[in-house]
Amino acid sequence: MKKLIFRNIAKDTLIFFTIMCFTVGTIVWTLQAVNYFDYVSQDGHGLKTYFTYILLNFPKIIHRIIPFIFFITLFYILNEYENKNELQIFWTFGISKIDFAHKILLISIAITILQICFGGFLSPYTQLKGREMLKNSNIDLFSSLIREGKFINAAEGLTIFIEDRNQDGSFSNIFLDDSSKSVTKMIYAKNGVIIDNDNRKVFQLFDGKVINKDKTKVNTFEFDQIDFNLADYRSSTIIAPKIQEINSLVLLDCSNFFSFKNLKISKPDTFKCRESIMPEINQEIFKRFFKPFFIPIIAILSCFLIITPKSNYKYERNKKIIFLVIFFTLILSEGSLRYSTTSVLATTLYLTIPLIFFLIVYMFFYRNVKYV
């Protein structure tokens, strides 16, 4: 009977946790997707690229909300059990409160492993895939970026100015700056039209002039028609991977805090192990592999809800106190991470506080329920 009861607790907890993760995750993902729409409206990426990119960012959102969702799940489940008198049934069947807490801790360990998997491996992998997709993506919706009387810098290394946009979709008085560090290249055309489809992506320019200037000479020639190939240009979107998108093994190999050197892991070409970014690298490692250990603390704090029955006049007061303490713990886990690499002392405190905090809370809980 005890195994059946504990199996039911685990099932209720995990089902509610999963539903909440996808519900809250979808809400956050939708709000974030609106912010990412600049990749279409300003950088010229196609809708397929946009939707694929935001889908690849969904694991990152799940990783960030797991501790909060687990807190809400335990608080809701334990309150529901108490309101429906199910906890009293557990005690009647001989289940001790310390055994009940141990089962909740086992669930919390499973959630901790889940968050490490998401944060340490899945989330960086999908984010890096999304960044590589942006890197390899051409400007799919270039024509939609053109605005009258504005300089357009959607493509890297290319500036376009259009004076007028005609009703037939063509443009008048066009200026293009295709300069590099060593050569200045400017094109002026009286008229032009963009051919933007799967087969061709060119800016057809009519009746204009090209000016090429290097360090020693200036070349100028006029043209009746010239096709300016837009397919050769990439978006100005940042394509270098951020630290949170780098493989965990690469970060461990790079870190000066851990001894995982010479792992022979292939690194992105744009990522270099520099001393100046070492605090950010160590902080990212802590976030992926050490921050999840606050989850068992959330679990044992939530178990204080089972100490006082709802018939006790202190029940509502204790419930509010427990809620605030757990909420403060979540803030502590986020806030302390920001200062975890500022000094050796800060790093030591960050790595030891979860264990010390857990032992203190567990001993206090055990003292209150050991005879119950």
C-alpha cells in the first residue's frame, strides 16, 4: 500500500510539473518570439528561419523556469493533499512524515538531473544550432526592408539608401555603399528593381554610375543596367556564438577553475579562450551544473507544509512564511550566481552554500517530525 501511495504522489507531481512547464514555457516562448521578430522586420531573414530559430530556443526557456515550476508544483500538490485530507490518510496508513519528505527529495533529485541535462547539454546544443542557422542564412526578405529616405544596413558590409519607392515596386535615386576596409565602392542609379525569389536574388540597377577607389587610384564608369547580386550578402545579425551557446565540454576545457584540460574538443572558430572572459565562462558552468542543486532545498522547504495540519490556527500563517522563504531561496540562487566569480571567497561560498543550507533545513525539519 505504501508503494502505491508513493507512486501516486510521484505521478501527480510529475504530471502537474510537466503540464506547468509546457504551459508557462509556451507563454514565455510566445513573448520572446515577439522580440525575435526583429530578425524578420529588421534583418531580413525569412519566416522559415525565424520559426526554426525560436523553436530551437524553447529548451533554454524550459531550463530557466524548471526551479520556479517545481516550487509551484510542490506548493500546489501539498496544499491540495492537505485540503482534501489525503495527508491524514497517509499518516493513518503508517507513513511517517520523514519518509514522505524522503520521497519528495527523490523526486527533487530527478528534477535536478533533468535541469542539468537541459542546461548542460540540450539548451546549449539547440541554441548553437540556431546561431549556425542564422549564420548560414541569406537575406530572404530583403525587399521588405527597403524604406524611403532611410539608410538600410541589414546586410553586413552593405548600405543602401532609396529616395523614392514607386507604386509598381521599383525604386528611384538609389545609392549603394559596398565599401570594404581597403576599397571604396559606391553605386548610384536613377532606377532599380529587386528580384527576390528562390532562383534569383539581385538588385537590377538602371542608368547609373559606379565609383571604385583604392589607395592609389579612382575608377569610374557609367552603366545602362547592372545586376547587383544580393545572394552574396549575409544579414547583419550577430552570428558569433555567445558563451551560453557553447558546448559544456568546451567551457570546461577552457575554464581555469576546473582541471578538464586537453579534452580535444572542437571549438567554434569564433570562440577563443581568453582570460578576460574567464569569469563569464566559470559563471556559465556554475549555472549549468551547480545552480540546479538549489532544487532539493526547495523540496525540503516545501515539506514544512506537512508539519502543521489545516485544523491548526497557525496553518495559514506558516504557509505564507514557507512560500516567502522558498521565494527568497529562488532569488538567492539567481542573485548569488552573479557574484560567484568575483573572488575566490565568493566562489567558495557559492559552491558550499547549497549544501550547508540544505543540511540546516533538513536537520530542522527532522527535529520537528522525528516523533511524528
